[in-house]
Amino acid sequence: MAGSRKLQYADRVALQQADQAIRKDVLRALVEVITNCNDSYSRLEEAGTEVDGEIVIEVMRKHQNSVIRIRDHAEGMTDSRMDKVVGTYGEATSGIKEDKHVRGMWGRGLKDSIFGLGHGHVYSFRGGYFYSCSLLIKNGVPTFELNDPIWANQSVREEYNMPEGNGTIIEIIVSRDDVKVPQYDNLRNYLQRHFELRPIMSSPHRRIILRDVTSAGKIRHEHVLSYRSPKGEKVLSEELPIEGYPVTAQLEVFRSAIQLSTRGEEGDYADGGLLVVSKATIISLTMLKFENDPYAGYFYGSIQCDYLHDLMKNDEPVLTATRDGINWTHPFAKALKLAVEAKLEPLVLAERRHALHEEQTRLDKRLREKIDKALHELNSIALMELSERKDGEVHRKIELPPSGMGFFPERAYVQTGQTITLSLLVRLVENANVGATASVISNSPEVIVLTQQVVIQPHKHDPTIGQARVKIEGRQVGGEGTVTAYIGKHRAQVQVQVRSKREAMAFELSRNSNALFTDIIFDDRMDPRQRVYFDRVNSSIVIATGAPSVGLYLDDQDRLDTTVQGQVLLAELITEAVCREIARHGVEIGRFLAPEGAEADAVQNHFIRLQNQYAHLIHKYIVTKE
């Protein structure tokens, strides 16, 4: 059957739609090919054949002509099957017409993926033979080339890394100049979070491996991809009749305690929203009319409706031609949308009512965030004043927990699918030597330690301290875990929580850190004759809301931060407490010079100096006019 011919395609689909389907996006192309591999495994499983379910994705990034290979150990293809599946455009070849539980809907995913990125080849082993074909652009014409089959001897199998059995390798050459191959870490993050791949990434019957390969074929990095739905509580599970149709849809909705990313924020990789599922195939991610409603951002779940599969089988235009999900203008899709929205509306309204009821709490949270930021800056001032200086730099004396070993920060947050790096610090000699190895483990499958062995290196500024960097990945929104590092009998721990949205690392201050100021609190029971003082036991700045001059600026809820005048007074009180404590502490530790017997005068002099130097900065942190 060897030969070369113009690529054939059905009248209902034009080849130039490859650009519309793939949009020069490597990830969209990979979604197509990975789901094709999964479909092949699904057909074997439905026929009762045992499979290993492995799909290997190898990415070789180069300045030009990067190479992507996707390998499965599924059905394989003969030359006649290649002629139909690869050499014809727009035919339904995946099995959907035969009611197979597969995703392929147009019979064009593979071709779009290859031509959308450049050109490529398909290699396949089946029944003891090796088959191959190519999709090329020759003189601007899409061309299909089919080679004669050859015997799959050992050397051929070694060349294509297929030691035994059937299987297929898709090789895509990214030859288009306007297509960029993402960095390996971005590919890893986005592939395992793409909504269409979630059933594959979470299936115990599939093993998806992503490899970063050098131009010499050496594996630089390798990860097994996976996805776990956010942690949440089921708030709705109901079978919905669809008005005007003799069918139903199964609606399941969960509520996450952590606000989830939405389609508007992260598109196809959002954790929030409802997956539309038909016969085990995910075809859309949506929140319908609540797509941009912030009060719907806590919900996720699924709409299961197998009737969509029947419509697709009969070529009904229930899906968009560009594979963007459901065509909501289709009569059945409209009816489905109305039925689901009627059930979602009470949930979203209840969330909105709860949010309005908690408005005061949210205001307090904003004040808490402002105070935490201010504390971070106040401790920076204290560090500048109280640390030793050398060559114009500030060198911080590192304080470790009593164990002599600790993580910094002591509590961390990581976005699902992303990584963070934590510092492990250890006192040398007593606990370890430079070059010692620490073992790092997590007690949770939702918090993954990527660097399970780390080597202690000397600290840049403190020769008594060793340090190492520990890389952590989050796997499930809402999940928490304890990461523990061991060096001999010594250990250190850090609490890690997985979140959905990309958030700044919270300022975690504790007595074990170098923070001089750990909190700003308001106390109506404090002696009103002293408006503000520093509680050295709890390292807190305490403001007496019962003091007459403070009471003048409190609002109806006894809050000091809701007016500009109140914020100005709050800034003045904090300035007084901070500057006085830094002055006192500086004299006490010998950082500020004080003649013997004149310590009180020295404290007062430095207090005035510090006020003049930093009062305006403290006002900037506190007075936000919000």
C-alpha cells in the first residue's frame, strides 16, 4: 500500500481548521493525542483485554524543530488502519459511532495536532509487523505518505523502544516558527490539571509519564502525572429531568472550603466549575451563567448526561466545531443548561447571603492582612537597626529552634500543581556538618516532596549555620501535610497547605523566628492610662481601646481602622511602641551605645531618632484610606 497522495478529507471539515482547533498551542495538541491513546486502551478494555495503561510523553526542546513523542502499548495500527485514521480527514474513526466509550468525536484530533504544530510521523507495531506513515507539508499541500510494512524484528523494536506487543508512537516535529514549546515544569503542571485529561490523570488504570529528553535522547527529568479533585463536601446529588426530552442528567456539586480558581482566571486548568461528562468522556468545564460570579467560586462537580453522546454519534452540532466544549445554542444544550442553573442558583444565593452576613468578618480579615504586612515591614526596620552591618549590608543573626534545626517559613502554602522551595537551616557541628545529607518525607499524598535527599551547604552569612533547599509540590486543593526532614536523630517540620489560586506567601511570624514584633492587638480591658505598650512575653503591640483619646476615634463597632483619622492614630500608636521597643532592645543588647548609668537617657534619645527616621514609613503601612 506504499505511496504518496494528497491528504483526503471529508467535505464537512476543512484542513485549515487545524489552526482553529489547536491554536498553535502544544498543550491542546497533547490533549488530543493523549486522549487518542486513552481511547485505544478503552477499546481494548471494553473487549476484555488486559492493558498496562501506560502513556509516555517525551519532549525534546530545541531552538528549532523541537520533538514531541507520545507512546502507548495499546492496539497498534495496520497500514490499512493508518490509511483510514491518519490519511483521511474528518471521518469518525475513534469508535464513537459504535457506542464505544471514547473521546474522539471528529476523527481529526491526531491530524490537527500534527499539522497545528508542524509535521510528524506515526509508527505502530501490530501483529508482529511494523507500520509507519507521515503527515507532511509539501509545497504548501498537506501530504500523507504511507510506507510498506516490515517485520518487527528485535532491532526495529529497540530503535522505537517497543520491546514487545502492540503499540503506537506519535512523533510531532514542531517546525512552525510561531509555535513555542512550554518549559518542562509548565507542561507538567498544565497537563495534569487540564480538565479533559482529569479522568485519565486520576485513573488507577493509567500511568502517564512525562519526560524531559536531551537532544542525545538522555532523560533529564521524569514525572508520573496525576490529578486529584479538591477536597470538599457534597452539597447536591440529584437526577434532573430535562424539559422536552425523555432523558435525565445526574448533577453532583461539591463545596470547597478554599475558594477555587475559575475559568475566567485559569481557563481549561481551573479547579472550580462543573465537568460535563457523557459516557465517561469529559467534554466541557463550565459554571454556566455563574461563570463569573465570585460566590460560585467555591463549587465544583459534574453534570453526567449520556444523551450528549447519542447526539454526537448522530452528528448533531451539540459541540463547537473548534472543540471549545458544548454549543449552548443547541436546543437540548439549552434545556440542560436551564435545568442545572435552577439547581445551582439556591447554592450561589446562599453563598452570597453568607458572604454579606460575614461582611464584618471580611473587614476584620482585611485589617488582619494589613497588620500582617505592617508587622513584616516593622520587623524589617528592627532587623536593620539591631543587626550587625558589614560593607553596607545587613547580616541577620539566624535564630533556630531549640532543636537546632528548622524550616523557614514554618508554615507554607503551595498552589495545586505548582512547586515551592523551602529553606532547611541547621546548626553546624552540633547537629550536622557541611556535606551531610538530610532525608525529607511528607505524611500526605497531597503534599509531595520532590527533593527527598538534600545536602547541607554553608550559609552565606553565618558560618555556624548550614542550609539546604527543599522542593515541595501540591497535588490536591485543600490538602495539608507535614513535611519532616531528618539528619540522624535531629528533625525539623513544616506544615504545608495546598491552595487553588496563586497567592503570595503569608507572613508567618512566631517566637522561633527572628521577629521582634509578632502581633498588634486591641484590648478594651487594658489600663486606659497607657494607650499603647509592648507585651514582651507575647512579643505583641497592645493598644488600649478604653483610653479616652483612642475612644474618640472608634466607630460604632469599636473599630479604629475604618476612618482616616483612626488609621492615623493607629499609626502613631504603633510608631510609639515600635520605636521605643527597638531603642530599649538596642541598648539592652549593646547594639546602641549607652554610658553606664545613663541607659534611660540613651533609650529616650534613640526613641526620638527612630521616630524621626521611620514614622513616615509606618504611616504608609497603616494609613491606606480604604
